Amino acid sequence: MITMENIIRDGHETLRKKAMDVELPISNEDKETLNEMLIFLKNSQDEQLAKKYGLRSGVGLAAPQINVSKKMLAVYISDDGKGNAIELQLVNPKIVSHSIQKAYLQGGEGCLSVDESIPGLVHRNFKITIQAYDIEGNLFKKRFKGYPAIVLQHEIDHLNGVMFYDHINQEAPFEPLQDAIEVN
């Protein structure tokens, strides 16, 4: 079971490396890693389990955050605002198109690999289309907007050695870009 002890922290060299593509077909070891990552996210959002195991709540986890430098990530958003859960395990994901429209989270972003709060707005694309393989090795394309799109961009950044605070404007950290949408 993945716990906070397995998550590497800001400053670790793996977080700044570009992750390697996952070889296809997806190995049982990589599938197991993806399953463990998803279980961590679900456990971290369960109040009792999070307290029992000392987990910080998270909605996304990229393999480099557990010191596995491969292009794999998991996302679990228990409610997408329409009463649906979003549960993703992605292999070799890439953003194939995006909107010009920018968006940001009002309170900024956090990260399981960053212990301190880093204030500032992180501007991302409001809509994205990703192409990835699912855990069974099936290639697919899917469009996301708003909060799920922001979460996916945060996690895909981890696969490229980019941290969320790299996107904060140091001159004006709380100034929204013109026409950017605030996402709750």
C-alpha cells in the first residue's frame, strides 16, 4: 500500500526528470503500480483511512511522485460536479489539443510532493484533449474541461519534470490573466 512515506518530496531529482515512456504491452508490474496509485487516491479521500494511515488528500498522482520515472498517472475525483466520479489510470498520456481559454483554481494548487503552501494562481488550459492508453493497453482520446482538465495538466506536468509553482507569475502571483476562468 502506498503511504505518504512512499511519496518523494520537492527537491528530489526524479521530480525534475522527464519520465520514460511505458513499454507496451503494459507489464503486470506497471499495472500493479497504477492500481496502487489509484487505491492511494481513494484512501486519501476517505476520512477514516486517511486519518488511520496519515494520508494527505489527493486527486491525482503521477508515477514520478513515487520515484517511478515512467509516464503513468492516476486520477480520482469523487464528484465531477454532476454527481459522477472520474477514475483514470493513464499510460503515456499526452495533450493533443487544448483551448486558448485559460483557467485557474481560486485557491491555487497544491501537490502531495510539496509540503509547504506556495501561494499564487496557476493558469492552465480550460479544455484539453488527451490521448493515452488505459490500464489494459487500449489507446483512446478524451476531452476534459474545468477542474478535471486542471488536475490532468498538473499530473502530466509531473511526467515532464514540471512543478505547479513553475507556472506562477512571480511578479504578480495573484493576478488572473485577462479572460481566464476561475474554477472552483
